[in-house]
Amino acid sequence: MPSRDQNAALGLPRRVRSEWWIAALLLFVALGLGNILLLSGNAAPVWDAVDYYAPHFALVTDQLRSGHLLRWDPWIGGGSPDWADPQVGSTSPILLAAGLLSINPLEGFIAYWMAVWAFGGIGMLLLARHLRSPAWGGAVAALGFAASGFYTGHGEHTTYVYSLSFLPWILWRLDAGLQDRDWWRGVQAAFLYGLSALGGYPAFTILTPGFLFMWVVGRVLWRDSGQAEGDKRPSPVLAAVLLTLTVGVGFVIFIPSYTGVVAATYGFSDRIGPRPREEAISSNILAAGALSTFASPYLANLNLPPKKLWPETDVSMTSVYPGAACLGLALFGWRRRSGWRWWLVLMGVFFVCCALGDQLPLRGWLYDFVPPTRYFRCTALCRGYAIFLVGILAALAARDLAEGPLSAADRGRLWWTSIWLACASAVTFWVVVRIAPVTFPGLPLAIVHLMAVWFGFAALTYAVKEEYLSIRHFLRLAAALALIDATCAVHMSRPTLYTSATLPWWQEMNAQHKSTVAPGSIGLARLMLSPDSLGAYSNNRNLLLKIPVFDSQLTLMNRFQQAMVADPVLARMAVGAGRLWFSPEAAQRPPDDGTFKMYRERVDGLAGVPILIVHSPEQMRALALRVALVGAREEPAAPVDVPACIPAPVSDVFYDPDSLSFRYVAPQRGFLLVTDRWADGWEATVNGRPQPVLGADFIFRAVAVEPGANVIRFLYKPRWFLPFATWSALALIAAWQCRRMLHARQKLPAAAPIEALPAHR
């Protein structure tokens, strides 16, 4: 029997191929119409998208076009090792290619966002076809998944969208390997898993292997009642080999980039290592009441500030809406007495319970007994896997309907499922709207949408029950209804996707965008915040203007940097043009909370003139270890007897992202305090001789200088920046895949009767 990939190579009947292409077109139509204001330039992204992700996309693009990969970012927070943050994607081949192809980086960001969004929907279509769903059933599943509350809620979080969009692709190849008993499918899944980690959100890099493990266990234990004849359960050995290949090879692909999370951030950030238990299980949970958002995407808008319906949940993590037709088919597909279907349902329940965080004990148990789950918070992210499983169950239900025959009892069960869902959705909608503190604009449209999609689907199932509609026409109309549903869902969710309020900032960033950085052109002058024209609060929009800012939106947080930003007196030493300081003496103390309290009181008394406290590299790195793993409380520190620093005027400044050099005439032997952030990887020379780069005043850098003229040069050379190792692994797998495809094409028979091939195979 030909394999699935051989069948795909031989080709499907033209009518079937056309239906799948139309299903893909429906997906693009829904995303295009739902985001029409954004795509037409009449609105701009909201929140983190405009504050963080779009500016960083532009910065990565600008650096690439200047012939460099982004490693050190001198424009935010006093400097940041951005390469060590997977979300920035400075080594992601997909993000780099998108940036390189962009004519305008901000327009390129929107194209990139829409592309990875559509990528998830296309992946669901391919997975549905692999599961032998008819094209229109695949369309229902893909439209429900792509317009779900996860995608519409996390429009501002591009990396969340990116990570989840890879999930159906990874599962498609892994499951194909299980069914075809082909180990190479595991390598293909690993290729996709590795790519998903580069430019994605790290929590998904941890969660996805757990999801795959549960899927594989189910495949080993149960055979789906709707599987084709000849399909058998994979052996435990095969399943273990494929899962190990997927996770292990994927790990090899992304580990060179993820090494930076450890190597470059210890001593720079204290937001590393395992999260405290309380934070991990109670941060950004999915409120139990927010499960009511299954009824309508409008209900998530009721959680917008300032009067939030579920205060414990961020609005981006509120919605679980899966699409009316998608959920209806999924519940009907659960009807079969199949251990496999029950396992999928239990998987979905498991991830919903995880999303609820500390409202149930499950997330706490995982923290205690599954160590990798200690490294992320935002438990509501788990709902994305549950929504994905709803799409899979819908695709399986569509396959059941298409393969028939459908008994009268099944027809009645389909109708009762849909009418029960419609009534439950209407009642839930009415109750939530009544108890909400405020009513959000757009309520009439939400009511019309609710009645149209839920009762419209019920009407279709009634027509099937009474045999007014064939199953084929029912699935076609269900796909059309899913298209309307998806378009309206995206449109009603626009408060978490885009708004005209951010358009002036977006246009200002475009107008003042500085695409290249000439060698040595970065100035020492630093602002406290981005210019007022870009919003007078903490954001990273200054990246497009290439203006250094001290108060920025940082993912690699440091409590000392945050404290300095919050204290105008302390921050004074790190802003302006004269932010280099000289001191003939320095006290050496560990960078702990007790010492910082004493330091803060002393500097406040000097009206913002710093004193110099230095820390060895070992002390800087130990800070993060102690805070992240132990959470030790520091005792009050004794005062230090060192004089106040004096301004250090410098000349011949040459400032690049990865280097800083200048001349300084020191009045005597001492130390030069440079208010750029300390990080592992910075090296220094003074008059051509290597000098250790010390931590200074908890977050900055200092070097020893000689009396008289000094030529000082800092150079950033992170030891673990190895993108070519990642790219080489990806290229090797891609080359071997091309070789296999060429070899398979040469072995295909000259003429294969398509009609003899199994349907949907």
C-alpha cells in the first residue's frame, strides 16, 4: 500500500485538490476581512506589539541589512544582550528572512504577524487532511483554530502566535511517522520543533514536548475507531524512538541559541532560573469564570481595564472561544466509544485545568513533580493546547460524517448536540453580560453573531436530521458558516489586536525610522524615556529612532535596574550626555539588597551623584543564582567610606552596538564608571592592555584606569553566540529532505491509477 506521502506525490483527484485549495482560501479571506482596518493602514497594533515586538523586529531587520546580527542592544535599559532573549528572534531564520524581505520594517512586521497566524491555520488544514478529514471539515477546524480566543487574545504577543502556529505542523509529521512507521518523520517534526523555539515563547518550548508525549501515549494505547483498515497501533519502541528524535534533535537545533539564556543573562537579569512556586501557579491564570467565553468572542472584551470582569486574568489570556461549528462538531465527534477519542478529551481537560492555575491543585503538582514546568508562568497559555484539541476532534467528526453511513440516531444526536450548545451559549452570554461591570461597544453585533453562528449551525444539523441536506452539502455550509464566524470573531476581538489610538505612534516611528547605524554613530547622550511623540511611558519605540533610553520595556528584568528607573535621583547618573564618572576609590561588596539600600540612601543624600561600589564577575553571576534559586533575604549592610564620584569628560568617542571606545584623562589612579549595563561577554582594554570588566553599582560596568591619558575600549564578545551551529543543523536536515524527495520522485511508477488509491490517503 502506498504511504501517505507517496499518495500526496501521486496526486489527489482534481476535485479533492480544489476543495483543499478553497479551504485554504477561506482561511486567508477570514483573516484578511477580520483585520481589514489593520491591513489597510487605518489602525496599528496594540500594547506589547507596538511597544516591544514591532520595534525589535525593526531592530533585527536594520542590523541584518547593515551586515550584522543583533547581539547587544545599546538603545534600551542601558543596554541589553538581546540575542539571549529567544523572543527577539535575532537568530531565527524565519524572522530574519521576513525582515530581509520587508521593504518597510513596520509593514514587514504586520506581514510577518499575519503570515505566522495563517501558518497555524494551514498547519491545521494539513493535519486534518492527514487525519482523513474531508476538505470542508478541515476548513471548519482550521477556521475555528485560527480565529480562536488564543489567536485573537494574543495578537499583541507575536511570539505566542508563532509558537502555537507550529504545533499542528509538528504533530502532523510526528503522527505520520507513527502511522507510516518511518523514523525520518520524527526528524521532520524535530526540524519544525527546533524552528518553533527560535523566535517563539520559551514556555511553549517546554510545554509542547509534554503535549506530544501525551499524544504518543494515546496512540500506543488505543486505536481510533475510525482508522483505515490496516492501520495498527504503533509499538512502544517506535513511539519512543520518534518522540526522542523529535524532542532530542529539536533540542540540538535550538540549544546553541538557548544557551544564551543561561550564559549571557546570569548577573544581568534576576528573572532567570526556576520561578517561585507562587508566581508560577498564580500568575496570569485563566479565571474559571472566563471559561464562559466559549459562547462568544465579545465576552472577552468585558475583561478590558479599567473595570475588569475577571481581575485575576489579563484580557489577552481571557478568551477560549473555539468557533461554533468547530465546537459543535468536536462534541459530536466525541460520541464514538473510542478510547482514543476519550483520551483526546482528557488531554483537553488536563490543559484547561492547568490553565486555571492555583484555582485547582494540578498546576502546583506539576511544579512539584515535573521540574521543567517551574521555568514559566502565565498558566493561561495552556488553553491554547485545549483549543487545538477541539479542532482535531472537529476534523475527526467531519471524517466520521463523510465516511458514513449515518444512522437516524446519529443524525438526531448531531442535532441535539448543536441545539444544546446553542441554548447553553445564549444563556451564558446573557448571564455574563448582565453581571459585567460595564457593557463594551458592539453588543448588538455580538448578539447577531451569537444567534447566527450557534443557531445557524443548529439549523444545519436539523436539516441533516430531517434528511433535507446531504452530509456533503452540510459540511460545505458548515465551512461557509465557519468563515462568517471566524471573520466576525476577529473583527469583534479588535481591541486586543489593533486600534486607531496607536496609529500616531506607528506613523511617527515610520517617519523617523533610522534604518542604518553608521560605524561609531551612537552617541553617549541617553534619555530617560522615549520621546513624547512616541508616548511618555516605558516602551521600546525608540529603537526605530536609534535613541538610547534608560526606562524601557525589558523581558530580562533586574530589580536593581527597576529600582533605579523608579527613583529619579538614582536615574540621574545614567541619563544625559555626561553619564561617565571617575572615582579614586571603590568599595567591593556583593550586589545584594542590603548593600543596595545603603547605596540608595547615600546617593539620594548626594543629590544623584554616585559613589562607586564594584563587584567581581563571580559576584555578579552569583546574584541571579541566589535570588532565583533560594530567594535569600539580605541583612542591612554597613556604610562604605568612599568619596562621591566626579564627572568624567571623554573624547574621541566611538560607539557601536557591540563596542565602545574613547579617551579619558584621569586625574589619578582609580576607576572609571560607565553607566552601560554589565553582562558576561564584555571585555576591555586600557591603553592596549586587557583589564577585567567589573560590575559597578549593581548593574553597570567599571574598569581601572591609570593617571593621565587612557584609551579605553569595550568589546562585546559573547562566548556562546553560535547561530551557525543552529543554522547548520537546520540546513543539514533540509538538504537530506531534498535528497529523499528527489530519490522518491525517481522511484515513483510512470503511471499510477489515481482511482485505485485509498480515499483521503
